[in-house]
Amino acid sequence: MHMEDKQASRVQSFSNFEILREIWVLPREVFKFLDYTNNDKLLNYLLFLAGVLGGFNRASNNNLGDTQDLIYIIMIAVAFGGGLGWISYYLYAALLSWTGTWMGGKGKTKQLLRVVAHGMIPAITTLFLLVIQMILFEEDIFRSNFDTTDYSGLGRIIFWTTLIFQFLLGIYTIILIVIGISVVQNFSMLKAFLNTLLPAILIIGIVLLILLPFGIFGS
């Protein structure tokens, strides 16, 4: 048996539905399958939804509810977040590939984009929780002065429950991405975690280097 045949025999096969389901419990096997087969069937859908999620997060961070109604916020999140959100993930994947080579990794940008997109599945599911929040609180959820005490006890319970689940799913998203990077880069979990941080550290370092002279001359 050839080496490729032996490797294929060790890679478990998954349908699209099984990818969405099993990545929660068998992430390493799913990432191995995706990488070995170059499976991108769900890639664009996941990047779109991740972009929509990012659009809603930006609307919340910018307190868009202070000036806009809910319909406008949804349209902006879907049109611009979903349409352009993939760019930030592509850039992140490219930086993961670049910084990963410093540690001996060989993952290409497309491989790591696939990891990031599928690793985002838990975070993407928080869109359902966000829908619940928008039904209950409308554009208030995106306002700077949003206060749960303005709502009933049940409303407050639902808000804090969904918020806790959003936090936990965000943590699990990071875990999945680290696992995926460890598979593609053939890294240990610790090394893969460091690889996830290096792009952010690199960007912060570049920004500081650019701004530092202005701070010195300003003083």
C-alpha cells in the first residue's frame, strides 16, 4: 500500500452535515479530513456568516443603535459584513501562514483560511442568540445606554443567559481554531496557540512603531 493510500485510510470521511455536527466533538478528525481532501464546500457560506457576525459586533461596538433603527443595522451587517467580512479572515489566515513559517509550519493561506472558517462555527451559532436578543430588545441592544433594568425579569434572564452562551461559544471557537492550526501546521497545541497570537502581536508592534515617533515629537 502506497503512503498516500495509508494516509487516506486514516482520514475519516464526513458529509457537509457531519462536518457541522462533528466538529464540536471530533474537531481534529474533521480538520484532518478538510485539509487532506481540500474540502471547501462550506467555506464561502461560513465566511459570509462570520462576516455578518462581525458586522453586528461592529454595530454594537460603535453604538449604532444610538442613531439608526434595527432594520438599517441588519442591512449594514448583512450587506457589508457578509460581503466584505471575508477579507479580514483572509488577511488573518495569510498572517497565520507567514508567522507560522517562523516556527517551522508549512500551512498555506488557503489551508489556514479553511481552518479559521470552520473553527468559527461555534461563534456563528451565536447569531441565533443575537436574533433572540434583537427580537426582545430591538435596536436597544446596539445602544450605548442599553440597560437591562428597563425590561422585565424574564427579559433580563434571557439577556444574561444568551450573553453567557455567547461568551462560552466564543471561547470554544478559539479552541477549535487552535486545534485546526495544530493539524495543518503540525504543531503542538501550545505552539498552535502561539501561532494564533503572533499575527495580533505583529500588527500591534507595527502600529506602535508607526505611532511612537509621533508620541515622542508630540511631547
